[in-house]
Amino acid sequence: MIQIVEAVTARDMKAFARYPLKLYKGNEFYVPCFTSDEKNIKNPKKNFAAKGCEVKCFLAYKNGEIVGRIAGIIVEESNRKFCEKKIRFSRFDFNGDDEVAEALLSAVAEFGKARGMTVIHGPWGFNDTDREGMLTSGFNYPATYATNYNYEYYAETIERLGYKKESEWVEYALYPETLDPKIYKAAEFVQKRYGFVELCDKYPLKQIIRQYADKFFECYNEAYKDLDCYVELKGDVKKNVVKQFATVINQDYFSCILDPETGEVAAFGVVIPAIGDIIRKHKGNMVTCALPLLKALAKPKALELTLIGVAPKYRNSGVNSMIITRIHRNVMKNGIKNVVCNPMLTTNAGILAQWKWVKHDEIKRRATFEKEIDA
């Protein structure tokens, strides 16, 4: 018999955070979240993204052992923005038993139904910087710092349970040595025409964060506002993002473009060192992996293209060529050959089109799924 228990106590949340480590033990492709973050996902004092949301976490037990976990998240701001009544499921992991999966998803659906929700969908996090999507192909490629990994049976099970595909993302492997040199000329032309300033060539990262963080997030929100289920990053949530990404950024692989006439951040690119192996080795323990992470950040052997965005008013300017050339120059200087893109929506034609400049291969796909909640 399967028993579903809401994770309420600190002990429950520790079990919730650590269950995937048991499920994926020995799996060379899985990258855990930091367990300290997972234990505190419901705590708005630790996870600022939880402010204004309703969150419940559940554990599935069978014969006294944990066999699955899931979180239900109601993001009021998203429902208002899109005029929906949806509850998100997140942190969904289970042992391959359809009955376990159904029981976990039903717990979230019942939570949503009690709050007037009519649709359950996911895996979605609190916002676009959270892990989202369920892997549907590319199971033999390592996960990245910012993405979920799951076994092949996840999507098969959820479709058997009547869930339909909602949003879909694609991920590429890039071959930096094949970049078309014409993009360098395009970048020079764009810079001269518009007078854009690359902040990373002028200031250290700490100064950029201190002086331009708010303008960066204005650009971020504008660039991503029309994407599926996007929730604006504001207030204390921005602190979470700075903590999440600024601590793993090597400035060689970061770009932030300023329009000096308006004082606006026009575009940005964030490429981070591949640190999945380190986090896996240390089982998501932020303390013990701190020193190895610092070494990896200083001299990375592989990179993950995490974010790239252009504010709408600058999308026809070609400013993305400046981002690509700055980062590419440092990639080649430092001899890095392994670069992968984190998920890009298949409907985001603008982002996908920019890879015409470089040879690339599709390596993964992931999707979210949805289902109406029974009345």
C-alpha cells in the first residue's frame, strides 16, 4: 500500500531533499540540487521565490521506505498574469511505479482543487531561473547545473496517466571552433553604429552587480516576459538569482551590454563553467564542494550557456553578435571545446536562429505536461 505524507517537519524536508540522491545513486548523468536549497523551498525567509506562493511538499512511502516525492506550487502572480487557475508540480521523483507517480500527482491535484485550481502542470519551478521541464530525450548526456535529469520512464508514466505535452525545450552541443568569422565583423559594425558598451570589458564583476544589477533585471524581465509561464523577477527574488548564478560566474564568459544613450542594459549573456561533476561527487553539499567549485570556476574545462537575452527594443540591432564574439574570444583563448546550451523553448525562434553562426547538434529535449483536475 502506498502512503502519501505531507512533508512538514525539518526531518521530513531533509528526507524530501535527499531522496533523489538514493534514487540516482551511481547514475553518472544526474546532477543534484544543493540539498540546503531543497530543504528550504517552502521557507520564504530562505527561498525568496516562495513569497506570495502556496507550497506543499509530499513524500510517498511503501513498506516503510520512501519511494517518491513531489512539490505542489501555486504561483498567484502567474495565474493572474495568464488568467489561469493552475497548480504547478515540481521536484517530482519516483521509483518507476505508476501507482506511486499517480498517488503523488493526485496529492498535488487535490491540494490545487482545494484552492480552486482547475489544471495541474509541470514540472515547473517558482520562476524561470528554477529547474523546469522533464527530460524526454538525451538520457545519456549529463545534466547541467541548472537542469533536471530524470529516467526515461518518467515521461512514459505521466503520459499513461493522461497528461498531455504542454511546453517543449531543446538543448544543443556547440562547436566553438566552427563559429563563422563574419560574426566578428557584424559585432564591430553594431558597436560602432550604436555605441554599445561591454561592461565586462570595463569593470570587475562585483562592480557590475553593485552598479547595474537593477538594470540587468529590467532587461531580463523584458527579454523573457512573453515566454511560457514566465513570472517577473522582482524584490528579494533577485537576491536568489544573484546568489544562484553570480557565485558560479567566470567573467571571461559573461557579457552585459549597456546603451550609453539611455543608460539601459540592452542585452546579456551568461555562460557558466560546467560544475555538475563536482556537485554530484559531493552529493549536493554546498559546504564540502566549495573549494573544488572555486578551482573549477577559475579554470573550467567545459561550459554551459545558461542565459542570453535581448530587450525587445534592441532585438533588431544585432547586439547579440557582441555577446557571442566576446564570449567566443575567451573560449578560444582558453582552449575550451565543450560547450552546451541549456534549454531553449522550441517556440523561441529568435534564440534558436542565432545558432546559424555555429555548428551545433541537438542533444536533449524536455517538456512540461498538463492535465485537467477532476471536478
